[in-house]
Amino acid sequence: MAPREPGSAVVTTYASTFHRDHLDRSVRETRSLSEVLDMRLGDLG
């Protein structure tokens, strides 16, 4: 196996953390969007 250059682990950790944060934000936005849709449908109904 090739030796890992210093800093690559830090970059990988940062990338995965950023990705997870982005996913959480997307899930939250999707949830609030569906809540808005539910309210709109409730108003119509």
C-alpha cells in the first residue's frame, strides 16, 4: 500500500463532515417543503 501523505486524512474527514452537513440540510429543507405543501393542501381541503 502506498503511504498516505500527511493531511489526506484531515481532508477526507472534512469532506465527509461537509457532505453529512449538506445532507442534513437537504433533508431539513425537504421536510419543511413537505410541511408547506401539507398546509397548502389543508387550506384547499
